[in-house]
Amino acid sequence: MSAAEVAAFLEEERVVTCATLGRDGWPHLMPLWYVVRDGEVWAWTYAKSQKVRNLERDPRCTLQVEAGDGYDQLRGVMVKAEATIHREHVLELGVEIFERYTGGAVDPEYLRRQAPKRVGLQFAARSVASFDHRKL
């Protein structure tokens, strides 16, 4: 995919799988809702989650967003990234994510209660690879 196609694909799809490295060296994969800010993937998650613990030890991670049911429709983007954990402005990120996924129907009180338990994850791309079987 071209850079423009990758950007459009990330804006269109809805779940990113984030792979972190566990303390035992095994990959730990978890799905996340996300938004794209200035070309970077951002997500929020529970501060005490295993993926956050893993990223605190080693900020390297790999993201994958994929789509398609049949082999000839498969497409996806893999991003090798370095994660930054943000503990401030988490509520704003949560609102942005929920607006994307709910079409604007956000319960501000729910998000206000959730934000203190959450962190923001900013994924700075180090390399990007993509594939689109529809082009085969």
C-alpha cells in the first residue's frame, strides 16, 4: 500500500492488535480501540494491564491492523513502534476514542470515572509494512 492507502486504511479500520514482550520473552497480543493523531496510532487502556507493564519494561511493540474475509481480500498494516505511556490528558483521549467508536454518543461521567484508571498509549512508528491481496 502507498502511504496514503495506509493512512486511509488505519482511519477506516477499528481494532489494532498490539504485541508486547512479556517478562518471559513471549509475545503478548491484545486488541485495542484506537485513533490516529498526526499519523500516529494512539490508544488507551488500564494502567495496571499486562501490556502496560510490558511496555514499561520495554517500549518496543508491534501493531497490526488487518481486514478481509477471503484470501483475495486480505489486507493489513504492521507497524514496528516504540510506545510512550501518557498519564496526563487521558480523559481527552478517551473522549476522542469513544466518539470514534460510538459516533459521538459519549457518556462523560462514565469516561470521567474511567480516566483515572487508564493511560494513553502513543505508538511512534519505526517501520511500517503493508499488504493488500486485492492487488494480486
